[in-house]
Amino acid sequence: MHFEYPWVFLFALLFLFCEKKCPLRLDLLYFPRVTRLAKASKNRSVMQAFKWMAWSGLLIALASPVQTRLYEPSHAMGRDIVLVVDASRSMDDAFSLQESANKFEAVRDILKRFIAKRKYDRLGMVIFGEYPYVVSPVTFDHDLLLSMMPYLEVGMAGEKTAIYDALAMALKLLKDSEAKSKVAILLTDGRNSAGKIPKRVAEKLLRQYGIRLYTIGIGKSHDYDAGTLEELANATGGKFFVASDPKMLSQVYNTIDRLEPSLVEQSPVIETTYLFSYPLFVAVMSLIAYIFLLNRGEL
């Protein structure tokens, strides 16, 4: 809580000056009626208390006490992103000679950091091997998505690699979206070796629904089809990236984060509550009590 006009409290000096130089001469008022003098002297301390309460309440009300609360902006429809992650058997290989973790474990850790950055976007995830599976539809509940990451394992979606089926699954999550921008990020270390959907159909559908595709080839360059991944990305207005080690992969996701900035980041909303009515009520009631005692004493 704070005061909008704290300088108002300077008027307290004026009140103190008047209290000292212009006191109320009750003894003169009661002198003709000596029997009331004792009673008036008893009420004087009470009257003084009410007078001080009236002045204090008035000054506090004029200073305008306010209470502020900070609220995070409510989510708005900005950007929907689906992470399409390869979980085929080849992802169990070591990512680099310097790293003990396999490719999938390294990818999982990097994705956690990427998800944490996308505070104002809806995120979804599809993992694929021989078959694609939806880990999470697009949602603002990033904590739910992060909580599911430890349960994802290599081979849980099959041994082979169905890239185009995975893209079709991502398409299902995004095609009915009302977001201003729809993005899919495909990560794989292999070539398409399974699935029923041909490449040309997947590419056509991505363009038809306005989904921008970023593709990432990880591991050794001869393991994945760089030409196809680049062609898919270029056809949708996206970009193709290469990552031969975890450091490069982290840089790739940082680059995508810059290329796809959040659209709905807003300043926090500040709610202001004015509290002047409370001290004003105390001031008015105290003033009424003071006048009542003053008039009663003069009877």
C-alpha cells in the first residue's frame, strides 16, 4: 500500500499550529453554569480524541491510500508450435565422442530449456519412430508437457523412422488452430523408412494450412537426408539446420527461438484499489461524535 499524494500530510502542521494558537475556550462557555464545568472537563479528553481522529482520517483520505496488485497477462492466441521429435532406435546412439548421453537424452534436455522459454505460446509434441504418437496437444500448460518428458524413451514408437506420418500428425494438431502463426519443428537423425504418407502429400498439406516447418538433422551427415529436409523446410517458408553435437543443437533451438519470437508478450496488468473511503468514514463519524459532545456540553 502507498499514498498517491503524500504531501497532503504537511497540512498536519497547520492543524498543530491552530491547536496551539487557537484553542477552544470551553472554560468560558461553561463558566456561567458552574455545575456543567466538571462534566465538560471530563468530556474534553474524549472530544480531543475525536477531533484528532477526524483530522487524521481526513488527511489520510486526502492523501489517497491505494493498494496495487500485479497480474500476469492472460494468455492470448499468438503462436502454436508443435515439436516433432524422432524417437526411433537410431536415437539411442551416442551424440558425440565428448558426450556420454545418447542423442535422445541430449535432445530431451535441450527441449526442456526451449519449452521453458516459450512462455506465451501454445506448445504441443509428437514423437515418432515407426508410428507417430501425440505426447501433448497444443496447450499453454507447459508444466504438463515438461512433466511428461522423463517418460519418453527411445524405441517407444517403434524402431524405424516415419517422418511424413509424423508431419501429418503435427498437421492434425495445427490445422484447426486460430493462432496467428503455426509452426512445426522436426528433429530427426534418420531417413524416412516407414509410414503410409508420401512426401509430396505431407509437403502439400503443410503449405495448404500455412504451417511453417523448421527441420533439424542431427548426428552424422550421411545418416539423414539433408536434401529432403531442406526441401521440406524451404517449401513452407522455414529453414533447415544441421547439428552434429549437443552444443550445435542448443544453438539451433536458440536460433529458432529468435526467428519465431513470441507474439503476445505483454506488460503485467496492475490493478489499483483506492482505500480513501475507510479513513474518510472514520473522519466523518469522529466529527459527528465531536460535534455531538460539544453541543451536549453547551446545553
